Amino acid sequence: METKSTTQTSALIESRNQSLTEMNQSGIKPFGKHLGNDVFAWINPSIADLANTINSFPFPVMWFGNSETIKSLFEADLLKSGKIQTLVSYDNASFYDENKFLDFETNLFGCNDFSMAMQFSSLKTDNQNVLLFTFTGEHANDNYEILKQTFQ
């Protein structure tokens, strides 16, 4: 009887720890300022929440995301015009060529890895911006850790 209770307790503790880890990773997280720009990161945002958040930012957004999330957001057609100033896909170097249909005044860039995309975060602009990093997919946690090392 005691081993069954210990096993159940261990399973409950492990489940609780996993829930806490997922909770800590969900939601947008502020990372302070970089070159005068506000920096935020978000692991696995829903498309509707992402659109609402981008629409609510008071400054133009420089968004770093994977191509699948970017395409999903634009296909949902939930963004207000002019909110995204620069768009960087960190998992598809040919993103620009494949997405010329995104007919808006935005700078489009594509890279093959997140470390390379991070170089765009140091672009000088005349106005204050929001740097938004979203992480989804297979390498979400690895890329989030790179961001944390860079900005914290």
C-alpha cells in the first residue's frame, strides 16, 4: 500500500511540476529595453491573442517569428494596418520571396536560424518600436533560451 501511495504522490508531483513549467512558459514576458525599444517574448501564443496583443502595442512592432506562425496570423486577417514595421522569419531564408503577397508597408526578412535573425534586433530606427519574439514548434524552448541569454 505504501509503494502505491508513493508512486501516486510522485506522479502528482511530476504532473504539478509540468503544469507549472507550462504556465511559466505561457503568456507574453517582458525583457526590458534594447536600444530604446521594448522587448517581449512569447512561447506558443494563440493566433487571436497574438493579433490582439500586436494591435494593442502603442508603437510599431518588429516581429520575430517562425514562418508557420507568421503565415497563420496573416491568413487570419486580424491585424490592424501598419502595426508591424519589420517582420523577421527565423526559420525560412526564402520567406521574403515566398510571401510577396503580404502587401503592406513592412520590411520582410528571412533567415535560416534564430541566432542570425537576432542580428536584426540591433537595427537602428528613428522611432521607438516593440521587439516581439514568438516561439513555436520544435525549437521553441532552445530559441527562447538564446533570447534570454541575449537580453537578460
